[in-house]
Amino acid sequence: MKRTHLPLNGLRVLDAAARHLSFTRAADELAVTPAAVGQQIRALEDTLGVVLFRRTTRGLELTPEAEAGLIPLRDGFLQFEDAVRAMQAGQSSKSLTIAAPRDLTEKWLLPRLAAFAATDPEVRFVLLAADADGLDFAQANLDLAIRWGDGPGEHEGEAIESDGMVTVAVAGAPDTVIGWDGAEAHIRVADAGLAIDAAAAGLGRATVPQMLAERDIAAGRVVALGEAMPSRAGYWLVAPLPQWRQAKVKALVEVLAG
């Protein structure tokens, strides 16, 4: 059923003017001028097709039509306030749904989420194995996603600090190139994480994001062949503006980006 358009500003002014029985005091409450209150009331009367106030020798009086609507109007405002509190409570929850490539989650994200959660035992995570490209944030109920690319795409975003790309292998490995991002290669795998694992198995050498290889290099599974090289592409934390503004998302972005 089609909903009737509600003149909410006018109804809010009506509530204030009815409580004070004064356009001047209603204007003070609403931080507007008495003329603006009078204009809103006249517009509301035109919309509703009824007279709401009459001026008498004793001052401003409500008409029976206005009085008839005040109780359900105020009940409605209380329900609006309940709805706003419920929505704010949902946004202030400490549950975060994050979409990220599988290899990034395994080799980089999980330890950082564990450290973040250690600072607050109420934090909860839902992790999805997906890139941000093509994701419907509303349908997936996502708070944040991580994508590989040269920018945040259509969303708000911040780059994750990185040293760029590094080539990794094990001692004695052949010069076979292990590829994952569409570049020319002898062996092709699905993602950078598998490329690191293939290099650790001795299949060849792989050029991957340094931040993904960091733990494997530190553990001695692979060695870096030379210094990391800058790259135009990198990992980005992204979200639509409403999610990006959430305090819980801002806190997580601050931890992950640096």
C-alpha cells in the first residue's frame, strides 16, 4: 500500500506550538524565528485542509481538529525516537562483517584481527572470502571489504600501508615463474597466497605483495630475492559512505591501514 507523504517538519512545529500555545516560545525551542513557525503551521493547515490554531483574547488556542490529532502524533514521535535508538544500537554493536580475498585473510588479516579483538573481548567478526568488486554491501550486510587494485573504486577507502611487491623462493628452486595476477608465467595459481605456498614447495619463484609474504619470510618458509619494489596496485580497505562513517569501522580501519 502506498504510504501518505508525511509533512514531518510541520508536525514537529505543531507539537511544539501546541505544548507552549505560543509561536514565540515554540520558535525558541526549535531555534527558528516566530515567522518561520507561523509559516510552517499555515503550510500544514493547507496540506491537511483544517485550521489548527485560533487567536483569541486569551491568546493562542488549539482547534478541536488539532486536539484530536495530538495524542497519536506524540505517540508517533515516541516511536520515531525508539526506531532511531534501535538503529543506533545496531550501528554501535561490536560485530563487524568483513569481506576479503582468502589469501589475504589467511596470511595477513587474521593475526591483526586477533590483536584487535584482544583489546576488546566484546568484538565479534564475520569473515567472507570475497573481494569488494561486485559485492552488494547491503545484501551481504557488510561493514568493510578489502580489494586489490590501484584505488578504492566506487567506495570510500584507504590504502593499506605496504612496501610493494617482493619475489620469493626457496634455496635451490628453479627459475620457473609462478604467476597469480594474469602476468606471463610457467605455473599459474589462483591467488598470491597459493603462489607463496607453491614457491615454498620449491616449484619456482613468485612475485607477490610483500605484506602477504612477510610471515612466510620471517618463518623461513621462503626467502626474499632482493628488496621489495614499489607497485601501483595494492590492497585497499573500502566501504560505502554510510558504513565508512561508523565508529567501529573507523576504529578497525585505523588499525589495519597503518
